Amino acid sequence: MERNLEAISRTLTKLSFPKKFAVELNADCNLACSMCHHPFMKRPKGVMPFELWKKCADEIAGRSPSTECWFSFCGEPLLEPDLLVRMIEYGKAVGLESVNINTNGMLLTRAVSDRLLKSGVDLIVIGIDGFSAEVYERVRVNGTRDILYRNVEYLLQQRLERDGGPEIQVQFIEMEENAHELDTFVRYWLDRGAVVKARNMLSWGGTFEAVKTVAQDRIACPWALTMMHVFWDGRVPRCPGDTEGEEGPGNVWHASLADLWAGMEHYRELHLQHRFDELPDRCTECTDWMTGSAERLRPEYGPFSEVASAATLV
């Protein structure tokens, strides 16, 4: 899969506020995926209080309502469906333009799907990473392929029968274990009207060997320059590869998002100036800057087709 690093590098610039904001609604997970850092986490796990999300949402809506807000990062948001729906509804009510979910889909029951479709959420990305039960359950440890597929197909069908609602994307992270199933996976889901998001594997700050060789000159890290993350307890890690929160500018309970973002400006400047040897050790061992952009394949017909997408952009 192409990484498009030069094209990505040209888009990277100094930002006064993050383009993307990842919210750890819940730090626990029902799966133990083979490519995920979560099974190795040592820090305490918990659930984000609604008041903390309210503080974040209010500031984002006031400063940069177009910032993409993602219920994602180190846990499965559907472990707390009532809180998730409440947070989505609040975010949309205060004017957030892009409120999104990244889920493994195993808890996407019919009742939960129906509530999400009414919540105002803008995009739902379901991580699947396999077509056959053998491959899916090897990668998505503790998941059950047939249950997951039924869940996603119900959500997708219900969405396609509505005049509006969130875009549905099914994600495939390409790895040695599943690369041979990518074409079949793409055809299956495009035929059912979903958008397929295919991307290269992250190393999660060097936890996994996602990139074996460095073929291009290093670029500034897109994750560091565009994204901000907040743990369930309000702590902000310096980068998403720091899943334990060992380095960070502070806590959202005690500071504004803007001030916390400014507190990491020095590291972003080092990236932009390509002074990589002055970055912390975590950055020297990390290859996530090489992950590149995801490829999104759209169905020929339906609300998520290329034609519909182009019309939306106009």
C-alpha cells in the first residue's frame, strides 16, 4: 500500500489548535487484538466523566468547531453506550461539526446501532481487519467474525434506508496475517454500500515492528503535528505512542486545551524543522511517521459513493 509521505509532508504546518482530538471515553477493551498496545497497558483504566467531555466540547466548539472529535484511542467506546450517546448528542448540540466513533463493532447490537443512527454522529469506523473467521479471529483476539459481520451489516442496512445519517466505514489494517484477504474484503463491503478504509499498520510508538525498512527520508510526524489526545482521567500524552502517559503537558481538568496544545509546541517545531535528533528517545525509536495516509474506497452507488461524496463537497 502506498504511503504518500511526500504529499503528506507538504500539508504539515504550524497549527494554533489541533485538527483532530481523540477522546478516551473508556480505557478498557473487550478485545486483545494482535496489533494493539492495549493488552500491554499498565496504567489505571476508567471511564471519562461527562463533565470532562463537556469542558472539552465547549472549548473546541468555541475555538475550532471544525476540529474532528474522535471517541477512540486506548479503549472501546461501546463498553459505555449510554455515556457515548450522551456525549455525541452534547457535542452536536454545542456546534461540533465532526463527531466520530472508532469501534471494533463487537458490541454494536441492533439496539445500540439504532441509537447511534439517531444520535447525530457524523462517522462510524469499524475496525475489522479480516474476511474469514480464521484470519479475523487471529487478528481480533476474543472477537467472533460472524457476530461482528452481522452487527455491521445491520447498521449499514439501517443507515442506507435513511435519508441521512453517519457515513459508515469498515477498516482493514494491512498486516502479514491478512494481506491476502484485502481484495475479497474490499469487494464484499463495497457490494454492500460501505466505504472501505485500508491503511498501513501503526507501531504504536515502537511497540510493534510495523515498518521493517526505512525507504524514504524522514518527514515530520503527522500525528504529533495534527492530533491531541486525552485520557479518561484528563491527562494529555505528548503523542499517541505514549499509551502510558509517561510524557505530557498536563491535565484537561486544570488547563485549557489551547494551553496544553501550546505546551507541546516545542516538539512540533523540532519536527517541522527536521531536528529529529533533538526529539525524545520515544521519537527516535518510532516509525509511525511512516504509516502514511489511509486509502478510502467508495462503492459505485449509494450515499457513500464517489458521486455522492463529490456532491457533498460542493
